[in-house]
Amino acid sequence: MTSATLHSDATRQQADAWRRQTSLRRFYTALGVGLLLVAMFATMWFADEANAGHFFDRLPHILDFLSWLVPKDWNDVWRALFDIASPNDKGTQEFNFPLGRVYVWGGFYIPEYFELMLTTVNVALVSTFIGFVFAVPFSFIAARNLTPNPILRLVVKRFMELLRAFPEIVIAGLFAAIVSIGPVAAIIAIGLHSIGALGKLFYEINENIDMRPEEGLRAVGANWFERVRFADLPQVLPNFMSYTLLRIEINVRISTIMGAVGGGGIGEELKLSISRGFGAKTLALVLLLFITIFLVDQFSAWLRRKLVGEQAFLMSA
Amino acid sequence: MATTMTVDEVKAIEDRHPQIFQRPAYKRFWPLLLIAGTVLYLAYALWFFSLPQVLRESHWERLPLFLSQWISYDLQPEFRLDQPEITPKYPRFSALGENPNPDWVTKNPDSTFTVRIDGDAKSVTFDKTRAAITANGVTVPISLTSGKPVVAGPVPDWVTVHDDEIVAKMGFAGEVRVTVDRVKVRKRFLGWANFVFDTRSPFFGKPAGEVISLILSGPELQPGTSNLALAADNIWNNAQWQHGDVWTKLLQTIVMAFLGTLLGGIVAFPLAFFAARNITPSGVLSQVLKRFFDFMRSVDMLIWALFFTRAFGPGPLAGSAAIFFTEIGTLGKTYSEALENIDDKPREGVLSTGANGILVQRYGVLPEVVPVFISQTLYQWESNTRGATIIGAVGAGGIGLKLWEAMRTNSNWANVFYMVLLTLLVVFIFDNISNFLRRRLSRTLHDYNRLQAERG
């Protein structure tokens, strides 16, 4: 670099070029933001137009809407949560807390909402297990570095994509007609979806492993299963576990929603309670659901941090 | 060259690698414990969901039937035998329209009727006194004169004889039900009936070439409207497939995901700066905001959807609001985590020039995190497009509700499949848009992740 002296012409040219570039970029950014804003207001208008009640008509009544939620007696929230008889009980469904008790033995009972929450969590756990069990072998078949056959790989990948994109609600509806409406149909639906979702993440992990252990095993004549078991699995298992835990968090949420459309569990009860305007019951359910999801999230985050360290929280491109 | 190691050699290797051969007991047995725990849990789940009973009472024979209904339709003509003259009757809203005269139902010269369910190989011929069902190379004669249907001769296994009814199942092709006063036929066709024009449309039943020439140059079928407008209106308002309604609902689902994610991002963006530990002016504020994000995330999308459905009424507004509130939490959390992981040097550099707070964020922080923010938002958008389908079913509008209603009637699986295909298409397109945009950003992200990895 021997440009000790700068010609003023060259400098000006450079400055002009830079200014042109910047202004062009600014123009594109402004255009992008402008288009996004137009799209936002258009979709807002569309959503408002298509809705049963309109935003500005309903906005002044938001507080009325909240008023049913405030119970006359705050103790009813605890009573609803633990199925304790309420002095406000006048024979209506709003305060019939003890009716829901699930007796285990003698006078010992599980409160109704805890039982329902347990159902929802169990649906999430079992369906995640189904997802994990099928996603692991599929992910080995779908990984480019482990399976040389391109047709087999493509078939498995497309199959997993289909499972991932297929609306869970349809699978649940289909199986509700076969195994009767309830948690089992929800398990099948969420399980099938989890196979696709976990399988995709898993095979991407598989494709990024260190291949040297695999080459070593290949050199001593290990077959495909042995190579996968001893070279690949030890590398990927912590990541697999981490993603599975993340999936449990998501599945708890999905199984709550599934409950609201007939999949059993706490979602169903919550939907009923809100649609009938039972303040104390709704607050008890929301509280229980909130605490459960919060605990599941925290536990899963703690375990993931132990398994793969801070990597569990890194952005993935 | 097979060599066997001596005991000493084995021991030497074990001594050299104690971390492999002499691991503490808990490390050696935790996989076993994990597996045992899983098995125990599964046994418990088996009992909890009373799975054996559910499976015993389930109707798996319905599965192929339902699946075949996704891609086929049936016609069910009924022939009354107790009237002076036998005439075929079709149910209302039959796929054949008002004047059905299919060529697979024929009146023979000897005044018997023949219905060909699958050519001549699977058919039924009958008059008022007798019927003959042919399938699988066998013809089963039935006498109808003795007050109830009687099969003359041996009964093959595809025919079931009830007290007053004889049912002949012909697999996918259909079935025949015979009683003394009527013959009911179900004939199944592959494909979707009347997908373009329904039976009320003037274009109904016309071959494609004729429809096109009508649209291009034919006389106006409905005076005052062009044929093109009429055809478009007929397709959009097809009563059987409800294209217009389905597409509108699909658009609602897309809008819900887009609007919810975008608004969530807009609100989460400034909040994340106050929540990030390294940028916030006050540690208390950071903690409060982080707990707020956790709260918005942990109050499930379902709860928000149910609340907003009650507040605004069912529709996409409720769905958008539910996604919006959840996304404030999710995006706020990921944004603030991204901010906490930035490289501090550019920020210090800008700070050292004496720039004020906002300028430091704009030139020292934003260039580093914007690609991450956009990538995360796109990812959430993509997953919300899928999630909006489910949320719709609880009343938040969109295709989810329509799907759920079509399934609840239990009869319209072809419609369900049509909507599923559209949903899959939308998810596929949006996945690809999002992937494409994120790949464009990935170079920047790659640098970011490399920095992260270097920092450990």
C-alpha cells in the first residue's frame, strides 16, 4: 500500500460511491419496512373484519369481561384447586368442588384438576417417548453420512416431513373415531407429529458428527449397526436428549390444546370453565396449568444445561 | 493374524485408561437405571390410560374405510319394490344432480333392473320377486316371495344373511343390501365428485372442452353476467366443497400466524434490551421483564386463545391476539438471550467515541443481533403457521375450526383431505420461504455462532 497521498478526486469518487450504496441500502430497508407495515395493517383489518366481534367495539368491554373472572370469595380458588367444599355452594356447577374428587383409597383423594393435569402431562410424556423411539432409527437412516442409499434416505426424510406438517388435529380426529375420543387419540396424534419433528432435528445432528470414530470402526470391520452404536450414538445422545426434553415442553402445551378439542385432560375442563364463566374454577385451572408448564420448562432447562451445557441455548441458524 | 492378549497385557491397558475401565458405579449403571425407569413408567402409563381396554374396544376396521373415503365418493341408489313400478331413487344432494341417469343402472327388456357395481363381474339383477347378486365369480340367487329374503343354495362368505336383510359386501367397489321391499346399492368411485362445479351450476356435468368454449365464446347462460364471472362464482360458491369458505379460512390461519408473530416481535424488540443483563440500566427491571416473558410463555397459547375468544368472539382476531401474547414471551426470551451473548467489543468501541445510549445500541449492538432476531422470528412464524391450525379448533378461527367441524360430522373425509392438502401446501411454502430467508442470513449467523463457540 503506497497511497501516502490521496488524490482528492479519487477520495471524492469513493465517498460518492459509498454514499450511493448507503442510500440504496437505506431505500431497500425503508421499502422492506414499509411493505411489512402495509401487510401488517392489511392483515389487521382482515382479521378484525372476519372476527365475530370487532376490536374497537369490544375494547371498552374488556373490563366487563374480566369482572366474571374475579371471584367473590378468593378462597374459592384454593377450594376449587383442592376440591374442598365451599360455603358458597348452592348446588350449581360453579361451586361443586368436592364432586370431582378421585378417591384412591379410603378418604384419600386426588383433586380433580391434579388428576386432569396428570393426564395431560402423561399424554405429553408418552407421545414424546413414541416420537423418540421412532425418530432415533429414522434419523440414522436419513443422515447423509451414515446411509449411502439416496433413495432410502429420501423416502425416510419425506415421510418425516409429512408427519411433521400433517395437522395434528386431523390425526386426532381420525383416531377419535377409531379408538374413541380421549387421551389415546391425542397420544397417537402428538406421537406421530413428534416422530417427524424430532427426526428432523436428530438427522441434522447426525450429519454434523465427527466421522473419525466411524472410520476407525469401519477399518476394523464393524457392520452398520456396530458403527452407529459405538461411533455415532455416543456423540449424539446428549444432543438427542436435549432436543427430546425441549419436545416435552412443547408437547405439554400441545396436549393441553388437544384436551380442549376432546383429547381429555385439563384443556377440556378449562374450555368448559371459561365458556361458562366460572371465575374461581378458571383461576384455579390457569394457576395449576401455569405452575406445571413453568416447572416443566425450568426442569427441562436445568437438565439440558447439565447434558449439553450452554450449547442448549445457542441460536441455531 | 489372530493374536490373543495375555492377562498382563489386558491389565496394562486397563491401568492405562482408568476413566474407561474403572468408572464409578453410578456412571456405569445410570443408562440401565434410565431404561428401567422408562419401562416402569410405560407400564404405569399402560394402566393409567387403560390401554388394553381401549385397544380392545377400538374399531380398526374403520381405518381403511375412512382412508378410502379421503379419495373417493359413493352413490347410493335405492329401488323400492313395493311400488307399482320399480324406479331408482337417489338421496338428496347426491353427487349426480337432479336428473341422474347413470349408465351403470339399466332396465332390461324383461323389466328386471341390473346395477353394475364393478362392471359385470360385480353386479345385482332383480325384479319384485327375485334378485341375483354376482361377485367373485359366483352368482347368488335370492328369492323375495316368502316374506323375507332367502338365499337359494350355498351362502359365500362375502354375503351375510340377517333376519330380514341380505348384505353382500364387495370390498372397495361397494355393497348391496336386499330386503323384500327394497334393494339398496352403494357404488364407490375413485376421486372427488363435483370438485369444480356442483350440481346446481349450469356448467355441471359438461366436459372440460365444452366448459372452456362456453366461457370463451358461448352465449350467456345467465343473462347479464359473463360466463367467466358465472363460472368463477359457481366454483367459489361450490356447495359441496365450499372453496370460497375454505380458502378464506386458510387465509385467516396464515394471517393469524403472521400478525401474531410480527406484533410479538415488535413488542418484544424494545423490551429485550431492557431485559438483557449486559444492556439494561437496572438489574431489577431485567429480572421483572424476564419473569414477565416467562409468564407470557407459560400461560399457554390455549389459555390466551380461550380468553380472547371470549373477549372478542371467535375468529382470527382472537387467534392473532393469542399468538401475539405468547410470542411476546417467546421472542422476548430469545431476543434477550441473543443480546446477552453479543461480543462486547463493538459496543465498547462506539461507547468510547462518546455516543449516547441509543446510538450505542444502534451501531454497537444492532448489526450483530438483527440477523439472529430475524432468523428467530422467521422460525417462530413458521412454527406458528403450523400451530395456528390447532389453535383454530378451539374457536380462534381459521382452517382448524373448519377441519374440526368437517371431522365431527364423521362423513366428510374427502373435504377434510382437501383442507389437509391445502394446509400441507401452505406449511410447505412457508417453510421454504422461511428457510430461504434464513439461509440468506446464515452467513452472518455462522460468524455469530463461531464467536459463541470460541467464547465457550
